Amino acid sequence: MPQTAPNFNHAYAKLPERFYANAQPADYPHAKLIQINDDLASELGFDLDWLHSEAGLAMLSGQILPPSAQPIAQAYAGHQFGGFVPQLGDGRAILLGEMNGHDIQLKGAGLTKYSRGGDGKSALGPVIREYLVSEAMHALGVPTTRALAAVATQEAVFRQFGPEPGGIFTRVAQSHVRVGTFQYFAAQQDAEALQILTHHCTDHLYPDAQSPLELLENVVVRQARLIAHWMSLGFIHGVMNTDNCSISGDTIDYGPCAFMDTFHPKCVFSSIDKHGRYAWENQAKIAHWNLTRLAEALMPVIDHDVEKAEAKTLPILAKFAPEFKSNYLQRFRSKLGLADCQESFIDSTLSHMADTKKDFTVFFRKLTQLAAHDAVDSYFSDDWLTIWRAEGKADVTLMQANNPVLIPRNHQVEKAIQHANDGDFSVFHRLNQAWKNPFTEKADYNDLEMPPTDSERVRETFCGT
């Protein structure tokens, strides 16, 4: 049977030209394939034989694109750590088109109109990180962009610490439209573009939404649920700028992200988050702040009268807090195995964990084991255990479904990156396989359950640009 190149659709590229800029990937003639996500590729409708062929590698490395591709870089703006930048855009990402309703994008593929003095390329480290963490998040049940492929360009890129190996990441998303996309056109007072963008998002993401207000409500609900899910896993996004806040409600842009080891509500990893704006405990507040910026951007298409538009959006934004709280409580009650426990007990448990410097994942994992075997574990204080038992009989099945055995620990991701930089992808492949089943204990991966030693601990994470 002959191999078949993908047939891309182009819903976004059919929008007016001011929504994007045409782009052409750089040529990497010596590129080497690291990994293709065959399961995802099949779901999207790719011919696996073609994707694994020289023609497939040529596409994944940006050398030769199939005839149906229409490479573009999307325009958007964004608040970055609270400061508004009216034009950002895809500075190192190129959208090839859509397959089965999903965007196929090359990250690190070269210069675009929006590179803003950068080189448009990616170091290999961020490629390894995003592949591993986004696929682990998917396995954990968190709405997220996905990893289709990782490629080593075999060329050096230059970053703050000197030359590093380069890479290209093929990202799959329901959509790459962000809060910042709406802000881009609002800043230009382009109401027509806002209307077009609203219709695009409702058509492709929320077909039941009949108006900009209903679009806003859908995004509010999905973001509230997403942040609650993040927090229940000890996940810290690290850079929740409005240009990293997806309209689809998926986790997007795995830059300085991390999963907490030792729990503390003010935990921060990002090297550029000096004041804790995006700390673990602040993520719901920041999500609501981002959604307020979306509401502001949508006002011109909600009502010509600003005061009336604001009056219509405020009740929608007010739905975030109860939606988040409901999901947050439900997730932590499930982790504790206590479907009806008081909110005060969840708060006191987290305070206890912070005071006693407990590892976030290990605490809930050990509690699940204790509940399953009706045992006593010296890991827990007698006082806390007494209160937990007094709250009711724990539902072990609920705990097992909500307390993962494995998470993508920062030191393991860092180990995969360091080995990859030396040309060894064995750690990457092992982690990628292990994290596909995060709720299942397997003896082969027992070492991956362990928190880092002091010498292994990752204290800062970095943006990939």
C-alpha cells in the first residue's frame, strides 16, 4: 500500500490575513528523530508508515512540508507578569494546519514575523520537557496539549548559558487561540476581528455557545476546573501569562512548569517569578485575573455600551469562584478518600503537610496504601490520623483513582534532559513509558516514585526562549 502524506485542513488560515503571518520553517538537513507518538498519530489520522519515513521526518523537522500544509505563525498579545505587551505572536512556532479538528504545530522551527529579535529555534531541553510532561499530564487525566513528535536538529542554539543542542517539538492542540489572541485585536480596537474570532472559537470549540457571553462562560468553567485539577496534583504552571491561557481550557506551554516535591502553598519554581505571582496557591486567583482580561477584550462585541457590557460580564466572571471551589474540594476529598469531609479539614491537612515538610505525592500515596491495608504508618502523626479517621471511612477506590503512584518529578525530567544533551535518549524513553500509567504500581519503576535527594532537587526551572 502506498504511503500517504497528511491532508491538512486550514480553518485558522482561512481567517483574515491580520490574524497571522505566513512562515517558512528553517532547514535542518541533519535532523534526527527522537520519538513519534504513534497512538496519537493514529487518532489524528496520520499514515504511520509515511510519518516514520524520510518524508515524515522532513515534515517534523521543517525541511520539506507536504503539499497540503500552509505554514503560519499566529498573532496575539498578552499580559506577561502583569505588564501588557500589545504584540507577541508565535515567535518560534509554526502552525502547519489541522488534522481531525486539532492543530499541528512545529515549535522551534525557525524565525517568524513575531520572533522579536529571537532566533525562532528551541533548545533540546524544552522539547524533552514538554514531550514528557504534556504526555504525563494527559495520562493523569488533565486537559492538555499533546506531544506528537520530538526531533533533534543536530545544530546548536545559543542561550544564556552558552550553546545547547537544538530540537523541534510537534505540538497538538484543540486550538492555539489564547486570551492574548482576543487582547491583540481589542488593543487595536478591531471589533470586526473580535467578532470573527468569537465565531471561530464557538464553531470549533463550543458549538453550543450562541454568543460572546456564552463563549466567556464556557471558558470560565473550563479554566476553573483545570486549575483545581492542577492544584490537586501539586502542579505549578510557572508562567500563567494571558498568552499562555488557552481558550480551549487545556494546559498549554510547558516552560518553567514543575510538580512540587515538598509541599508549600507558596512554592514557586520559575526563575523569573521573583515575587511569587504564579505560586501554587495563587493559580486560581491568576486564572480569574486572566479571565477578567478576556472579558474586557470581548466587551466591544458584547455590547456597544461599555457599562452595559461590563454589567453582563460580571455575573459570568463571578461563576469562576464557586466552580473552582467545588472542583477543588471534590478533588481533595477524593484524595483523602472522604467524600463529605469538611473544607476546614482539607485546609488543616495542607497546613500540616507544609509544617512537616511532607512530599505532596508521597503523602497521598502512603495514605492510600494505609487505607487499603487498614494499617498504621509512622509517616503520619497520630494526631492527624485520629482526625482523618474520625471524618469517616475512607473510600480506597476513590483514593486510588486520584492519587498517582508516579508523577513527572522535576529531577527525573532534568536527568532526561541532561542525557539527551549528551545524545542519550534512553532515560527519555523510559520515563515516557513509565508515565503512561501513573496510577499503576510496577516494580520496574519503583525508583521513579522516590522524591529527590538534596543533591538531585531542582529548585529553579527556566523558560525555553
